[in-house]
Amino acid sequence: MTDTTPDEVDRIARAAKDAFAATVRTDDRTRAAWLRRTADAIDADAAALIEVAARETALPADPRLVGELARTTAQLRLFATVVEEGSYLEATVDHPDPSATPPIPDLRRVLRPLGPVGVFAASNFPFAFSVAGGDTASALAVGCPVVVKAHPGHPETSRRMASVVVRALAEAGAPEGVFALTEGFEAGLALVDHPVIRAVGFTGSVRGGRALLDRVAARPEPIPFYGELGSLNPVVVTPGADAARGAALAEGLAGSFQLGAGQFCTKPGVVFVPAGSAVEAALPAHLLTPPRLLTPAIQDGFAAGIERVSAVPGVEVVATGEAGDGPAPLVAATDVATLREHAHALLEEVFGPFTLLVRYASPEELLAAIAALPGGLTATVHREEGEDVAALVSHLEEISGRVLFSGWPTGVAVSWAQHHGGPWPATNTQFTSVGATAVRRFQRPVAYQDAPESLLPPALRESNPLGIPRRVDGALVVPR
Amino acid sequence: MTDTTPDEVDRIARAAKDAFAATVRTDDRTRAAWLRRTADAIDADAAALIEVAARETALPADPRLVGELARTTAQLRLFATVVEEGSYLEATVDHPDPSATPPIPDLRRVLRPLGPVGVFAASNFPFAFSVAGGDTASALAVGCPVVVKAHPGHPETSRRMASVVVRALAEAGAPEGVFALTEGFEAGLALVDHPVIRAVGFTGSVRGGRALLDRVAARPEPIPFYGELGSLNPVVVTPGADAARGAALAEGLAGSFQLGAGQFCTKPGVVFVPAGSAVEAALPAHLLTPPRLLTPAIQDGFAAGIERVSAVPGVEVVATGEAGDGPAPLVAATDVATLREHAHALLEEVFGPFTLLVRYASPEELLAAIAALPGGLTATVHREEGEDVAALVSHLEEISGRVLFSGWPTGVAVSWAQHHGGPWPATNTQFTSVGATAVRRFQRPVAYQDAPESLLPPALRESNPLGIPRRVDGALVVPR
């Protein structure tokens, strides 16, 4: 038993608050150096980390965990670049304009760190959305201390990673208490309730996220809760695409929905195909024998989800793979009428190696089916040149955070333009948990009115000593 | 009785959703034209609007309501400029980078409108935070239809303004249903519960805001709630400033805390002065006879607040003005020990013409008192050159959305750098309800992956046809 007691959580949270008194004043280069040092330390310990994680999660070491670790250190380095570039501060300078109504004084706005952040690690990415994952990296980047609640699915990985991070940050000169790990269900509750915690990041199920969201909403002082929750990730294959490359699409789909044994929040969970499609014909040949799922709870949830879907009249099993240590992968199929009639049973995410084909007979029927979908992280269209998908796309962009044309939604790039979020139940806010703008979750604006130069943060001083992009009197100014 | 029934709210909300299908595709110049037409129509009806508002609110027509109306049309025109400038879209283009981990595809991100927005009008600004106020202007600017819940304190003003707005928008070619007014308590509840409403803006009391926030949090699909609530707006007068210009500061303070009969969310409600200050000595000479307060409930709340504060042992009345149609303005004073001991009674906003002087004996005592303050919209420092206020400022910026040096917090400029928000209970989010960035509340990101040029929003097309600032491969690019 290694659960962190509520008293220990209290001590850790207060230490994070003490650390914040220092981190709030650090300059961007200093924090960038912390992140790079942490990335280097993780790279140096990669072999051991991957070995422990592979044992705990049953995810294959190579390429899966090797790639995920590389992505994790790439994230840390991206956020170092983001804070050094400086736009993330949204520095804005208005010089006085006495003729305005009301008159405009000297007014300067910048984004500052929120304070200590609680991070709930995910089960399915033991590195990239866990102890040193995107939430931790983006919070540290802007100067927010981080208290992680480990996922119980990979405790040894979490502890090893935490010790790498703690040591790297200490060696880089970061203040004590700027990062800490907690474990256990009660510790998580104590963390979201703690008065010094100023925001919570969470990656996990809709049910777990909703429970924490409600708990955060009941605090005397509300704080932002950033949940990255469930998603169906609809895929549409047009008649033209099916005719031109149905077999190849089936292979791609099989790879995507079975990747990591289907345990991705971006797994394509519902696929719209023309009736009698080549995709459906070719798919059964590509089913794999997956490893065991991440946790017993996920294993049970998968079995229950399969049962729920299969029990719907009008749903048939198209193909099953072979069960190994994990459950047999499964592809089911239905028609649009059944989907709409049983939307409640069929349009809830099944976490694991399952996808549902929905056969449509006409473009109108396809649009009617799409209209029944809940919000999600992604939506994908496979089409041929010349097919008119404008109406389809306009609906998909209303219910999705990322719209893909060709390709598959698994494998989320970490870059400036990425958005990993979407309408409920994908997330509960308008923010992303992946990509450069993830830092904005942990910042708040402060404006300074008629401040003497010496009391302004460097980002706002008249001479722009940091040399960062700023908005001055309404116009963006980018230093050369 | 003119309450909007829940059925009518449903019809209005559905019409807003229908309008959204059109507004989501409008270009920025079109929406800017709607806003400018609306501003012009309000200006044209200014005399009548001001006459009705003066009668309903008891606020003086000139300069108060004349200025507020000018500010309201200035807000509409600022948001027109903001959307034409284009940065508000945060357009971001990443070209493919196959060498990244994971590989980066062609990825393009833009902010899109959230959907229909509910706006709860405030009592104290019948124009600027009401029917055609900042929430309405910023939501319409980005393409979100607006359903306003009128404040019962100025129903005729609300109706007249709504008819001006509806006519102006129709004349400008905006779709039917893009703007509507509702009235009544039950209508407000129906509005925040309605499934098509994608965000709620609210300006009002902490109690009312907290109740609505809890109601929004209980929706099956959570949506953002933007509450602009209560604030104490602490002011610190240093010994140097008191010695140099105590009498002038007293006059300025008197003007600020009695402006609009003290019914501003930025009213200075607690003022830290050196023991035996010139400010305290000079203040009694400047008390006014205020008009009646905005509503009977506010009148009652003021009386209760005064009673609560006066009942605290160690609080003395320094000065009272004369009661006219409204209550007598009141200045009380206490010391730091009493403030800390009775923080609960003394540090809750009293809405109306009241302020509390807190006499401090030393810089250390001042800092200890500041540490007891809750979050707020503003904090103000009056100091002299050479006085070291760094520690003070560093605490104030942690609990405030705007830090002023000299000047008074009332009179919130509408500009690019403005921030009108702050830690709870000032607001419950990291957003502003005044200034250019207020639009961000009503937008959500969507990323497009490997999209054909013809299916991309114009803001993201390779040639940048809108000519807006964009981030391309990590670097900000501002067209000349």
C-alpha cells in the first residue's frame, strides 16, 4: 500500500504553493532549461522506463513505448520553445488615448501563471499523458508547480518517472516542491479539494471526468477543470473512396482501431461506409491478437461495451479476431436507422479493440446519421477528388476538435497548430491538452495601469527587453 | 407582467440555433458591418434611450448615461475592428514535418464561434453591460447569436434597446433570430438549461452568479459560464503619497467610491491608509447626497451591508453624508487587527456608496492585511517615487486582474490591453468581459489535418486570402 495520505497531500500542495512564490518570478529561459534538462534525463533513462512500462501496461516496447517516450521528451522541448518564443504571454501595450470614451490610460496586459496545478495521469499513455506528460510540461513551462496523481495502472513507471523528473529539476536549479507525485484515490480527491490548487488537468473516462468536474464545481472557490474524456472519432468513407481504395482503407482502419489494443482516445469507433463496401469486405483479414488490456477495469469495461452494442437488434458481428492475453478484437455493423434508434447504446465509446461500421445508402442518410453524433476529438473523411463533401464537413467541424482528410486519427502530432479537444463529451472546455496552446490553460491575464517602468514585468516594459512579439496600440509587432 | 415563458425561450433559442447556421459562415467584414450599424442606430436613438434609462435607474443622464452610451457604441466599434484585424482567429499553419515524433501532417488551426450565447444583463450599467453591452457585442462579433436575459431593474430601457438592435441587425442583413430579448427569472433559468445554448455571460452579484454557475454545472452537457461578480478593489495609500497629496487623494477617492452612487463593480471598497492619514482627515468634506439606488433589492442589500460592517467591534464611522432619495454615503474605519479578525464580515463587498478605511501602522502590518484579501477585479497603489512597493505589488498582482498605479479603478477603459476579471470571487474563469480579448470566451479551436485547400476556412488557406496575421511553422507572420 503506497497511497499518499490526505495529510501528505496537504504538505505537498503547500510546498507547491511555496515553490510558486519562486516560479512566478522565473524568466522564460530558466524554465525552458528546466524542461530540456528533464527531457534529457528521461531520454537517458529511456531503456529502464520502457522496460517497466511494458511490463506494467502490456503495451509493446517497440515501436509503441519507444515512440511514446520520444514524443514525451519532444513535448517538453516544444514547450521550452514556446515560452522562449514569447507570444504565449500575449503581451499587449496600449499607450494613453485621452480622446477615447472612457479615456484610455497607459494599459499593459500579460498572462501570468495561475498557481499550483493538479494533474491526473492517464492509463493509456504511461509517458505522454502521465507523470511527465503534456499537462505537466505545459504547466511547468508557464511557471505553475505540478502535483501529479499517478494512474494506478502503472505505479512503478510513475514512481521511476517521478524520481527522474524530481532529480532533473533539482539539478536544473528549480525550487523544491515544484513537482511531486501522489498516489491513490483519496489522494486525488484531496488534491482537487485543496485550496492552493488553481487548476486541474485530467485525461480519462467520461464517467471519471464528470465525477471530478462535479467535485471541482462544488469547491467554495471554483477553479478550471480541464478534462480530456471520451470520443467516438467518426470516420466517413465516401462511395468514391471506397471504390478507389477500399482494401487499403480497410487495412488502415484495422491498424488504427487496433493500435495499442484500441486504447486510444482517438480510436476510430464508428465508421460510415457505403452499403456493400469494399472496406467491410476487406476488414476481417486484418484482425490481430491483442495483448491484455491496460487494467482489469478496462478489460471489464470492454466486455460490457461489446455486450451492450451486440445486444442491439439490427447490429451484427462482421468479424472477430483471436483472443490472446487480451480480448478478441471485434467489428460490428449496422444501418443508419438502427444507429439513430439506438443512439444511446451505440454512440457511447467502447474503449478497446472494437469499431462499428454504419452502412449508409445515400448522402442524405449519411448526413442524417452524422447529425445524431455527439461531440468528439476528431472526425475523418476519406474522399475522392470531385466528390462534394462541403455539407458533411460543415457538420463535422461543428462537433469535432480536429477534422482529418485522409489519414487516421490515432497518432496526435505535437505542434503549434494541433488541437486535441472538442465539444462535450470529448472535453468540457475550449482548450487543448496537446500542442503549443495547451499552456493557455494554466495562465491568467493581469493588466497594469499607469505602472512605473520599474514595476512592470519585463515583457511589458516600453523597450521590450525580452524581444518578444507584442500587440502595441492594436497592431502586432514582431521583432526581427 | 411581460415574463417570457419557457416555451417562448425554447422557440427563441431554436431560432438562435437556426441563425447560427448562417452566422458561422459569415465573413468578418459582414459581422463588423452589423456591429457598426447597430452602434449607429444606438447613437441615433441616444436621447430617448438615455431619458428612459435615467428614469428607470435614477442614474444622472449627463455625464453618466451619456458617457455610458458612448462607451457602449465604442465597444461595438472596437469589436468590429478586432474581427477585421483578424488575429482573434489565432490562425496557425504547420506544414508537414515527417521527421518529428510523431510525424507532423499538414495541420491548420483556427478559432470558430461556439454557438448561441445567453447573456444576463447587469443592473448597474443599463447600456454598457446590458442588452447591447460587451457580452452581446463580443459574442455577435465572432458569429455567435445572442439571447439576452434583461435585468428587471430597467425593463423599458431593455426593450427599447432590443428593438433598436433587432431593427439595425435586420437592416444590416443579419439572419433572423441572431439576437433576442427575454425577461423574467424563469426565462433566465430556461435559458441556461437550454441544450442549444453554448455559453453564458453574466454580470452581477456573487450570490446570483454562484447560483447560475451551479445550475450550469449541473447541465448534462457542461458549457462555459463567464461570471463577472463581486470585487473589493483595494486601494493602498503609502505614507509618502499621503504626506504629499492626502487631500487630493481624499477628493479622488470620494469621487470614485460615490460614482454612480457606489454601484460599480470596480468601486474602491477598502482603502489602506497610514494611521492618522491626511486622506482620512480630508474625506468627510467630500460626501455627496446620492440618488436612490438601482433597485429595492440593492437598497436593502446596502442597508444590510452597512449594518454588518458597523456591528463589528473596532469599526467606527468616520463620516456620513446626507440621505436624499438614496441612502446616506458612509465611510467607516478600522485597524489591521480588526480587519484580520473579522475578515468574513469586513471583506465582503458592500454594493453602494460605502468604503472602509483600514489604518496601518507599518509596512509589515500593511502586507499582513493585504494577505487576508480575497481575489478582485482591481488593486490600486498610490505611492511616491522612491518608496519600495515591490513586495506589495507582487502580492496585489496575485489577487487582482488589474493593478493601477495612481488613478482610480472606476471607469474601465475599453481597449486591446484591458483586463476586467480576476481571481474568485471577481470572476470564475481566466477571461475578461471588457476589451478586445473578451471575444475569446465565445470561440473554440478546430484543427484541419491534410485538408484540401477548397475545404479549408479562408483564414487557413495557403495564400492567406484574408491577409491576417498568422503563425506559420511556429513563427508569427504579420502581413504589411
